[in-house]
Amino acid sequence: ADAREFAVLRRRVTLALNAVPLDQALKAITSQAGLEITYSRTVVPLDRPVSLHAQSLTVAAALTEILLDLTVDVSVTRRGHLALVRRAGVGLNRSTGSIAGRVTAAQQGTPVSE
């Protein structure tokens, strides 16, 4: 869904954050906007330092700025609550390679047809 569909993401905040932990920045944004947010330490690096100086910036823009390089998305519930979730497809092991060997019949020990 597009940010324009969610009024809560259009609320405005004014911030002066200098190298604060991401957790503190998230709390500053949501507190000032009167929003609730949930996230997991296993998904979001809460100790990561972030800086943001903005006047009358939308919540969507503020979150985009502090979460830009992370593999998380902002989800908005029907009640207008925010949740930070792992971006779809991230963290999946998609290794490629090849396996070499020989397949034999268990009892006879003879090769299975090639």
C-alpha cells in the first residue's frame, strides 16, 4: 500500500536528533505524532545511531530517513498502529551450487541407471 492511503503517516513531526540510538528516534517520532509502534530487536538494530533534523516532516518521511538502509518495512494496522517488519524475502537462504556423487542400489551396491 502507498503511504498516501494512511493518514497516520501524514502526521507531522519536528525533530533535532543527533546520533541517538534508533530506538530513541522511533520513540521520539511516534510520541510526537501520537502513534503506537511495535518492533523486534531481532528485526531492527535498535542501538544503531541515527541523526535527523527536520521541521514539520511527515511521519512517513521521518521513518524513511532513519530506516533507509535497513531491511524493514513499515506496516500500518487498520487501527493506525505501526509495526516494523522484516522486508519480504530478506533473510532467506538462497544458496546455489551443485552436488556430485554416485547413486547405488542399497542391496547390490550397483550403480543406478545414469
